[in-house]
Amino acid sequence: MTTTANLLEFDLEGLAAFCERLGEKRFRATQLFRWIHQRGASDFAQMTDLAKSLREKLATTARVEALTVITQHESADGTIKWLFDVGDGNAVEAVFIPEDDRGTLCVSSQAGCAVGCRFCSTGHQGFSRNLTTGEIVAQLWFAEHFLRKHLQRSERVISNVVMMGMGEPLQNYSALVPALRTMLDDNAYGLSRRRVTVSTSGVVPMMDRLGADCPVALAVSLHAPNDALRDDLVPLNRKYPIAELLDACKRYLAHAPRDFITFEYCMLDGVNDQPAHAKELVDLVRSTGVSCKFNLIPFNPFPASGLLRSPQPRVLAFAKALSEAGIVTTVRKTRGDDIDAACGQLAGDVKDRTHAAERMAQRRTVMLHPVGAARKPVSPQEH
């Protein structure tokens, strides 16, 4: 049996190479790309400006295959969450967040996540596999064309994409970059580099590669002002500590479409939300000179984490301390939490291959360290 190629797997260069293998000229790839991404077509017979001979070739060699939607939930605030089947017992989530001046789609890059951040429910599920380029793009392809029908709009609905769904995007680099190129391509979704954001917990070598290969806006999950605390909250910090991470941020700024890095900071009650933590963050930013803004995220509790949300007055006081030091600071509005679509809540359904639940259970207690504490030595068992 001959397998057909899913054309959602290709950016324009990849599609041009595919068409060349069929004996077709490059402009045919551009036409095909527009039909698929701008018009949402999946039936080659509909693509009336393609030569009949090409349509016949495509019918036997190619397909446009979206992901199967398992569930769709719509929040009272208009947020929509989809659970997509990616096979073999795995499912991933994507979320559309409507606002007055934009429509943002939060996209997943992996089935699960291997980083294991303490405050993220995806990390507690463990890791199954990387998504393919086509599975990443399919979330946008489906959402954009569904929303046009759902909202009865003919123009583009999704103006912003954030790679902040399930997974660590930079640990799936080879699939991520062609997906980003499709999002940015004027023959597809035509998104601005400033409006496509990759979020990372700090995979330093891949941050450098992204800056060279496909610079888009960058958000870094910081969550702590010192290594001792960040080691507990974001285990990747043991490999790429804060000093190395901030150096990589400075290098990225030379290529970035925005003149700042966004630091994500999840506010955890009694853990990283004290005035002394705010002061240490201010000192950190000033000493390193990284141009940045902070996005403070109210934690969305889930039982396995053993963590609680910081009280709102403490979040606002923390924001005030950063703002008064001259650091642009926002507090993220919680959206879609009535359908578990808020930040850190995306869990999908993952066939874990990493025994995460057992490992995370052993780490339920966050060690509190005095502000400015020296980095603690890591025992071999912790790696």
C-alpha cells in the first residue's frame, strides 16, 4: 500500500520540493499552499485553478489531513478549547482566546512534556512524543477555518499564535521551525513575527538556533529570581542556570522582532511571591541588562502540585514593586478557567513513557530558600 503525504507537514519550500518530485513547477506549490492554508481546502477537486493533471496526481500521492477533534468546550468568556486526537492513546489541547483587538491561538508542540515544571499540569502527565510539523500546523489550520464559519467572518480570525500549549517547543525544534515558517508565510497565514511567540523553559542552545533560523517573539518561563529556587520549580535550570539563560536572552535580542524578552512568572503562594523575591528580580534584571517585560501569571491550582495561588493583593504588590523599578509588568487575566483552558491547565491525554507521576510525587515539597541563597549542590539521584 502506498502512503500519501500529508501536505500540512510542509512549509512552502517543502511543498515546492514535493511538487518538483511530481514534475510540477514551483508556482503550482504556491497555488496549492494558498488553497490549503488561506482557503482551508482539503479536497483537491475544489482547487479549480490547478491543472487537472496535477489534481489527478495529488489525488493518488497526497492528502490534507487535520486532527480529529475529540471534544470542544466554549467558556463563558468566549475562550474555546479543543482536544485533538494524535493517535496511540495521546491527545493534545489547543485554545482560542478572543480579545477586542486580537484573536490568539495557544498551540501544543508535544504530547506531554519532559521538563516537569512543578506548577504545570502537563508536566505532571509526563511525556509521550513530539508532534510532527503537520500536527502543530493542523491545530491552526482547523481553528482558523472553524472560527471563520463559527463567527461568520470571511477575514482572518487568528492574529496571534503562542507556542504555549502542551510541551517544550524547543525540545521539538525540527518540527517547530517549518510550522513557524508556515504561520509566517504570506501565502498561508501571514502572521507577523512580532505576533508569533515561542515560549521556552530555557533550552539555551536551541534559543540560539531559533534566533538564527526563524526569530519570532520569545517568552521565557523564569518563575524564580535565583538558581536554588528555580532548580526546584523548573528542573531544566540545573542544566542551564539563570546566568546562562539570561546570556542567551541577550544574544536572542540581536535577532528578535521585538526589542524585549517576555519573562513569564507564575505566582505561587509563599514560594516565589514575597517582596524580597521582587527585589531580587529587579537586581537580576539591572545587573544583566536584559531588555524585558514581566508577565505575572496567577497560578491555576491542581491537586497533584501541592501548590496554591498567590492572593491577588500580593500579586498586585509584586507587580507594583517591579513597575516602580522601571520594569514593564503585566498581570495576566485568567481566561477560560471554567473549561480548564487557563495557563498551566492544558493536560490533554498522554500515554506517559517517563513515569512522571511517580517522579513528581517525590518532589511535592518545594524547598524554600532564603532570597539570595547559594545554589545548592544537586545529588546524582535528582538528575
